[in-house]
Amino acid sequence: MQVIETLADGLKRELKVVIPAKDMEAQMNERLADAKNKVRINGFRPGKVPVAHLKKMYGKSIMADLVNEIVRDKPQEILSGRGEKSATQPEVAMTEDEAEADKILDAKADFEFTLAYEVIPAIELKDNSGIAVTREVVEIGEEEVNEQILRIAESARTYEAKDGAAENGDRVTIDYLGKVDGEAFDGGKDEDAELVLGSNRFIPGFEEQLVGLKAGDEKVITVTFPAEYPAANLAGKEATFDISVKQVAAAAELEINDDLATKLGLESVDRLKDVVRGQIESQFGSMTRQKVKRQILDQLDEMYQFDTPQRLVDAEFENIWRQINTDLQQAGKTFADEDTTEEEARVEYGKLAERRVRLGLVLSEIGEKAGVQVSDEEMQRSLYEQLRQFPGQEKQILDYFQKTPGAAASLRAPIFEEKVVDQLLTEISVTDKVVSKEELMADDEADEASSETTEAKPAKKKAAAKAEGSEDAPKKKAASKKKAAEDASE
């Protein structure tokens, strides 16, 4: 086998591989000799079939198998021999001329093919001890825990029907029909909808006009959808809603005690407080880690500058761009709504794609040198989390990960990255700083969008976030009524 480099331009490589016809014929003859004692052909005793006859019958088929095996196995062997790693699967090209292909299968012409690929650049790791980050920490006080418990208790609050007029804090049960220009619109109708007045779950002006109504009352109210409302056909429009009040119910008194804990599936109020404190610590801990990770990535970005494989960058860009356009479409927005143009956005996200690829390669090298491994148990946990997100589709998801090439790598990559960050935290300077929860939660969207390496962040101002309440027009949020209580009791 002869390997000739025909292109070496930056990270791009192209190789011409030539396997002489005599070598291909020799491999074919070996397989024919092996088949001689196995095949059964009428008119010949076992093991007595002439090789020439076998060659005439099976020669081309065996040669076709050889060609497929060479194309499948040789590229990796060739790259390993050159000490190179391909950024993506090398592209293989061979003759498309039928006459020439027949000559190769008849062992009358050399088998030639080309490999085109981009190499992963060699990365010389630098000393990480110069990296310094500030870890913002929120001290969880009793007040914070009690506030969260009150919110949970609110979700579990009971209501009792009353005869009087509805006040803020009361729960009304209503039927409604929304209209714009006299015509009903999708998502503008509901029956037996329960709404706590003053909760601000519905669009501005809706709940206020229900105050003072009693069971059995009917009323037409007029509201204006916010200009930034997710459904573009309703944004900024004036609408009327035909309201029919079925029930007015007063809220029972809230008490944080063992009875509340029992309703939530816990044995005592002390246990409830422990659970809620743990949830808050986990939530703030995740925010703290993301900010620390962002600082690390920003500094690695400054430390490492090198050419990145364009095919990896293009693939990453396509992932980001698909997410951006999906989110914009779901939000009923355009690039103009984000104070940009499609061309400017392409440039912006092209830079982000290049950064992600570069930092991904750096983290991979750091992890490899540090011996970071992802265990089977960690992969199983990650797969289980995927299954939890799609109840009823477990079999399809399992089939996908078992049968789709590269699917398992999509589970492994984020785990590996987090473990590399853990490794870096043992090598760099970390200074803890106590901050308020408001300071911790301060959202610097530009930094967040530019720093992440594996999570796609949609548009510039996050206006491409999922549209809230788009399935139910008057509602601002679609949250499960008992979600907070369920979270507390898990």
C-alpha cells in the first residue's frame, strides 16, 4: 500500500492511497482458498472445486467485499500511522467510472482512493495555576427558607366557596371566550378555569376587572395584549373576553406546621425546612458553578488561540443556528425584533461556534492528559435522566441511543466537560465571595451566550426563549398548580 500526501493546507489534508492489483489479487486468492473447503457446488466433491472456477463465480463478490473493508478500516490505520487525528470522519472518494471499477474487481488495475480530512491541531497545554476565579456564595438564611415554604404552601392552599363578591386573594372559577375585532381566536377559550385574583397569571388588566364579581355574574372585559406578547397575531391587539363566573372561593389561612408538611408527603415541618433548604442550596449552587465555569472558559479562551477544524465549526454553527431559528419562530419574533439582522447574527454565532469548538478541544486535551474518565454508571444515570424527560417514549429513546452512531457521545460529552472543570478547580486559584441572591442571579446575557461550550443559548436578548402561555392566550404562565409542592416532597 502506498500513501501519498497530495494536500497539506493548514489543517486540511488529502491523501492518495494506492493498493497494487497484485496485493488485492493475493488477498482475494487467500479468501478463495479458504472458501474452497467450505462451498458446496453441484458436480464437485467437497474441497475439490478448482480455484479458477471459484474465482469465476465469486471473484468479483469477494473483491467488492475487500474494497468495502479497506475503505472502512484503512483510513483510521493510515491516520494512526501518521500520528494524526481527524476532526470528523474522513471523506473517501474512489473512481465512479464503471469500466475502471470492473478492472479493479477483476484484479487488473490498482485500487486507488483519496482521503480528505481536517486534523485536530496539536495543543500544547499551559500552566493552569495562573487562572483565578471568584466563587460567589449565597448564605441561605431562615427567612429565605420560610419565603420558599410560603410559596409552596400557597400552591397547596385550600379554598372554600363563598357567596360574596370576589376580592384579591380569592379564587374564581370562570368560563371565558376571547375575541379580537369580534372574532374568537385560538387559545382564547377555556371552561372551569381557576384563577387566584392578584396572582398576575393572566395578562395585565384581566384579573383586576374580575374583582367585585359574584358567582353567576357575567361580564365583558376589555384588555390589550402586551406589545411583546409571544403570539405575534395578538401582540399589541385590543381584545374582549366574555366572562361567566361559576364560583368565588376564599382562601384558607396559611400555616407552616406539621399538617402542611404531611400534605406534602413529609413527616414534619422540620423535615420540610431541610428539604427546601437543600433545594435552594442546589439551585444557588448551580448558578454559582455556571458563573465559575464561565470565568474559567473566558480565561482559557484568552490563553489558547489556534486554528480550528472548519468542519467542526460548521457543524456547531448549524446546531446553534437551528436552535436560534426554532426559538425565534416559536416566539413569533424576527431578527429585527432583536435589534440585529440575519447577516449580523450569522457573524455573531459563527464566532460563538468557533469559540465552542476551540474550547471543547482544549478541555478534551486537558481531560485526556489528566486521565479524566466517564464511568458506565455515570452514563447510565445520564441516560436515565433522558428517559425521565420523555415518559412513555422510553423504548424509542433507548433504541435511538443503541442504534444511532455518536448518540452515546452526546451523553458522554457534557459529563466529561463537567469533570474536566472539576479537575481544573483543583489546579486554579478560587476565592469565595459572599453575595446576595440578587447579585448571584444578576444575568449578564452577553457573557452567558459567548461563554458556554456545549449548551446552545438562543438569541441575543433571550427573546427567542420559549413563548410563555402561547397555548392559552390570557395566561402569562403555564405552570403546574402543584409543581412546587411536588418538588418539595421528592
